[in-house]
Amino acid sequence: MWAALTALIDQYLQPQGHQPVGFANPLLYRLARSSTPYPPYHDVTVGTSDLYPAGPGYDMVTGLGTPAAWNLARDLAPLTGRS
């Protein structure tokens, strides 16, 4: 899923003159820590595993949450640099 999502985000970035996302992990966590114009993730706050409960923000069950693809693309644009 992340490979396909990244390919679509790159297709969004390229016509605007931005670099492709590349290794996304640092950028994804940077977005999670910052205030962004568009919420990049849907925070999953309900549920549990055998060991951990889900809750607001990052948790061991759902991580950052599920990606909001369109918002994620728009938030990544200023972080990827220009070609």
C-alpha cells in the first residue's frame, strides 16, 4: 500500500517541480510531530492488541494511524525540495 501511495504522491509532486519522496520515514514522522495545514493521518484511537491499547497520537497498535493520501501529498510538497 505504501509503495502505491508513494508513487501517487510522486505523480502529484513532479508537475509542481518537487523532488520525489524517496525514503519517506523521516518526513512521515516529521509531519506527525508538526502542525500541518492538512491532517496527514487519521488517528485510530479505538482498539487494542493483546498487549497495547490504541489511543490519541502514536501508539504501538496503530502507529501514526492511517494515511490521508491527499492531505499527505499536500503536506509533503514543501518538504521535498524543488527539482
